[in-house]
Amino acid sequence: MDYVNCGGINVVLTPGRFNSAYYEHAYLAKKMGAHLVRNSELVVQNKVLYFKNYDGQKIRVGAVYRRLDDEFLDPKFFNKDSLIGVPGIMEAYLAGNVAIMNAPGNGVADDKGIYYFVPKMIKYYLGEEPILSNAPTYLPYFEKDKKYIFENIEKLVIKDVAEAGGYGVMFGHSMSKIQLDDLKTIITANPRRFIAQELIEFYDEECYLNNEIVPRKADFRAYVVMDEEPTVWQCGLTRYAMEAGNYLVNSSQGGGFKDTWVMEA
């Protein structure tokens, strides 16, 4: 499909201000010079997408950067119960009348199961050994891995490959025997749905919470810019758990975050 001549304004489609990443949506829209819009501000007519401004005028939309999952994007095509999608947006997209920059289906590799294959992909496609090691990962789709998982499930982290943002993460050490047995039954029925990983012990960082300095599990996300040579910026994002002993640092799970700068290399 040719989107070069779609024309129209650019928009960032957000689920709304109750989304945990809403600040990010607003920030991106501002920096990109795009309109931040909710589904109620968009309408499709004759397979063309329009933005409805405050005086009722309809302005054609040429490109959409969406911040909601595929299944909620268009209730006519996907989840019919979605209240945050835009009915008919897929018709406009398939007709070539609007560009969806992160097109439906582009998250096919955003699957935790792919993590298992990354070292193998590096060796196969680049003919190189990985410089950084993955967290030891097991895929119960393979019988050898499933056997290891079932024998060591109490000390592993089990993750649902279709989930994100800290959802679908289960820590074997915090589950009862009944829960673990039930989980084994589910894994046996759906082995491709899960991965298991060794528990990586996060560092405890001192955090100022509720007027006191306390240790909390934290991780660090580096910012890497790809050019002819990758460049790691001297800054990043530190995420931390709000509760003592909690390993889930995701903002969607109530975690906190702070900009972090490396002052000296």
C-alpha cells in the first residue's frame, strides 16, 4: 500500500489520561508536533479518517501513532467490546487512506518466546557469539526444557508470552504447591504460551519514599541509538519497586522511575 500521498495531520492515539503511560503519550505528541487524541475525537467516513476539532470541523488525518494494543484498535475488526478503539480505522488503513505508523501485527516479535531464540539468531544470522548473555531462559514447548521447568519450578520465574508490563509474571518461590501444580497443568496444555527464567537477583537501591530512605529492587534501562556504530547515551531510566522485596518494577505495576545520568565514564 502507498501511504506517501495520504495527506492530513499526524496524531498520537491514546487510551486516555487514566493510562499509566499517558504522560509519555502527551510528551511524544508535543515533541513530534502531533495532535494527542482519544478515540472519541476521531471518526471514519468513506474509509477516510478525520479528527473532529472543538468547533465540529473535521480535519483529515494522514498518519496515526497508536498507543493501544491491536485487539482494542478497531471494534469492527478486532475486539467488538473495545471502548477505546476507532470503528472503521482498519478500513481506512487497508484502503491506503491513512498510515498507522506501528501497524497492526508489527508486534509479532514482541513475544517473550522470541527471547529464547535471540542468542541462536545472533549466531545464525551474524555468525557471532553474543557479547551479552541472556537471562537463562527455557521454553516448555521443548520437552527437555519442560522437564527442567517442572523439576525446578519453585525457583523459577514463569512468564506468559502474550503479556507485558509486568502482567502474567509468576514467581515460583511465592506460590503454593496447589498453585504450582495448577500452573504445570496449564503449561502442559499450552506449552508455547509460557517461558521460564532463572530468577535474576536485582540490586537494592536506596530510594526516598514516605520521608525515609529504604532499599528497593531496581533495574536500569539504557538508551541506545543505532547508527553506523551503536551509541549508548550517558543517561537512562532507573525503575524501582514501591514495595520491599517486590521484583516487579514496571510502572503499570505501581513501580516508580527516575531519569538517571552518568556524570563520568
